[in-house]
Amino acid sequence: MPVIEVADFHKVYDGMAAVEGLTFQVGAGEILGLVGPNGAGKTTTMRALSGLIPPTRGDLSICGHDVQCEPIAAKKRLAYIPDDPQLFPDLTVAEHLAFAASAYGISNADERAAELAEQFALATRWRATAGSLSRGMRQKLAICCGYLHEPDAILFDEPLTGLDPHGIRTLKESIRTRARQGAAVVISSHLLAMVEDICTHVLILDHGQSRFFGPLGELKASYLSTEESASLENIFFLATQTRLNRSSDDSSSAPEEHGKQEAVSSVRVRRM
């Protein structure tokens, strides 16, 4: 059974579709990179998976628990770290972790909280309020709160925001460790080099629709047939920007560019 499962997800705001017919799965040990232009539907998908907004249509589940029908059971197995975590400015680092432990019913969480604080360089700020922390420190605190209950599914929305190089390395190592331990991870980010470095699978969204979903290696293998450099950045522009150019003026597209687009389209057809 997939840890994270999305089937025919649609979300409409005021008559406009933010996401249309999205289907994907993330299994234990997999790290999915969710990429796309601004407004592609990435954050909408993350918020729906976390139960913050309802789907217009479709099914979303965490560890077999439907997010809408079994919200408590689903959220017990989930951690969601948004791009701008809303912390309590007057609570200390220690109080935030104690609150998270209480919310998830974790007994004897002090040792685990101390380990996380040490790992993310928050041990010396144990009694500092969230309002006094830097942007990066607040991000680290939100990550620690998310990790505390050992979730099976972890959703990150732009997780590197505000982090210094040490924090970035620590976070990436922690994500790999949790995946090895069986967690399913989704990372939404515009930092394509980071996605390419850490993710096992990729979902490319554009205008609320999937352009590709599958293993990163499969996407690169298909692209290599038409391009020597198969970086995720090159593939991303091929699957999004050039697709828009082609739809607006298909007749003016160069034959070689047309061939590249067909390569990515063929992968999308096989995976969807």
C-alpha cells in the first residue's frame, strides 16, 4: 500500500481550476520532488494532502486513511512543514516541542526533543521565544516539531527557505535518513539542483496538470535520447516553458525542439 496516494484530485477556486485530475503515489522510502512554475498547483496539492483545504473532487489518503473521511487518523501519520511556518511568537523552543508532543499524544518526548534540538542547532536557544528567532531558526524549529512524532509521510514546501549551509546539509541528511527508515517524503521546491540531488521521483506540474510523474532516472533516460545534458533544469524548461511556446505557435517550432518535447510527452503518456 502506498504511504501517500492521490487519485483524480481536482481543486477549483471561484470557477478556476488550480489542479485538474492529478494522480500519483509515494511509497515507503521514496522522496518525491514536486516541481512546477508559480501557480502550477504545488502548494494547493500539499495543503489538500495535509487536510487544510478540501478537494473539489478526488481522493487523497495517508497510510490508507482518507484525508477527508479520517482526518485525525491521517494527520497522526503526517507532518507538513509549510514555506512560512506559523509559530507561536511568545512560546519558547522547548514549549513548542512540548506542545507538539502533547498534540500527538507522545509520552516521554523530552529525550527525543533534545536530540532534535541538538541536531538542528537549537539546543542553545532552548529558552528563546519563537518571536526572537531568525527566519532560518524558525524553519528549523518547525522541522523539529514535524519530526517529533516520527511521521510516516512528510511534506515539505520550500524547506530550505532561510537555512544556512549547515542547516541545508543537516536537513538533506535528515530527509535521506527518514526515507531509509521507511518514510515517504514530498518536497515542493523551485531549487531544481536540490531536487535532483535528493529525490528518487519527480512530479512536474504545469497549469494544474501533471506533465510527468515517475522515477527521476526514467525521465533523464528519455531526455538523453534528444539532449546530451539531461539536467533537471533543462528538462523542466522543456516540459513547461517550451510546451507553452509550442501551444501558442506550434508551426514556428524548430524540428529539433519539437522532437525534445515529444520525448518528454512520451514519458508522460507511459506514466499517467
